[in-house]
Amino acid sequence: MALEEYDDYEQEQIIKDWLRQNWFTIFAGIALGIGGLWGYAKWQNTQAEQNQAAAMEYQQLVSVLETKSPSEAADALAQYDEKYSANYYAMKAHMTLADRWLAEDQVDQAIKEYQFVLDAKAGKPIAEMVRLRLARLYVANENYDAAREQLAMVQSGAYKTVVEEIKGDIFVAENTPDKAQDSYQLALLSGEGYSGKALLEMKLADIKVSE
């Protein structure tokens, strides 16, 4: 029966009875709503504090990465990972450490650092850059299938020149100069402004000389 069918007094009594029966649910809902807002704000503050702490500690970590041996830097980075998980700073640090390993000709160790970045679900721009670096390292290790696998996952047109260049390197290593020449030429055609153009032209010239 609709509330409008009662007179004013009856409506008032019905509302009072309803409030008496449901007051706990009402106030619990209000409390939960306020508590939820407070909890969310507190979570945001906690996240901000953690991000600030991670950034400050990253600055200290950079010094270790630049001055200590790669092994010592790896130990310090492992502690950072354990404390802050795979955040943006950790990804940067692992990429820096990969460069340190490469300076020591430790290709396998560098591959592990780049793989960490991919496993950490880096955003597309970083992930594709890492995949290109991994592809070059796999070529250096003569793991051409793994290199191709990485290249296949690089979709940005901005990286087309580099992708084709690495494909050319693979074909050279596999002694298929015709395919290498095609890849290098395609790289040159799509590589306006490419900083590695001079080296790319040398690679193409070397193939033509050897024919």
C-alpha cells in the first residue's frame, strides 16, 4: 500500500517505525561511506609517501650503479626491488645495470636485467625499446630465433628502421646476403633522421662488396 494513502499522522508514525527498525543499517551505511572515503584518502597518502621514499632511495641507488662493480650494484638493486617492487625507478635501474654488465662483456647478465623490465610489465615505449636491445644481444649470442621473437613484438612505426636493421644483421649472420640487403635498404628508406644511418650504409656497402 502506498504511503500517500495514509493521513499525515499515520505517515509520521510509519516513518518513525521504519527508522526505528532500520536505524542501524542507515548509520552503518553512512559510517562505511565516510570510512571508505577516509580509507581511500589514507591509501593515497601512503602511496605518495612510498613513491617519495622510492624516488629518494633511487637517487642513492644511482650512485651505487655508477661507482660500484656490477655485482655490488646488483646486490643493492635486489634489496631495492624487495622493498619497492617493480616500480618505474627499478626499471630504470635495471636498464642502467644492463649497460654496466655490457661494459664487462657480460651479455647474459644484461639480458637478465632487460628481461626483468619486460616481466615488470613496462609501458609500451619502454618495453619496445628493451625488446630492440634484447634482439641485438640475442644476435650477439647467435640466438637468432629469440631475436626475431623480440622484433615481432615491436609494432611502433618509429622503430621500423631499427627493426629492419637488426633483421639485416640476422640475415648476414645466417649468410643470406640478399635478404640482408633488402632489410638494410628498407631500413634506409624508412630511416630519415636516423642517427645510425652512416653505420647502416656501411653495412649495406659491405654486402655489395662481398657479392
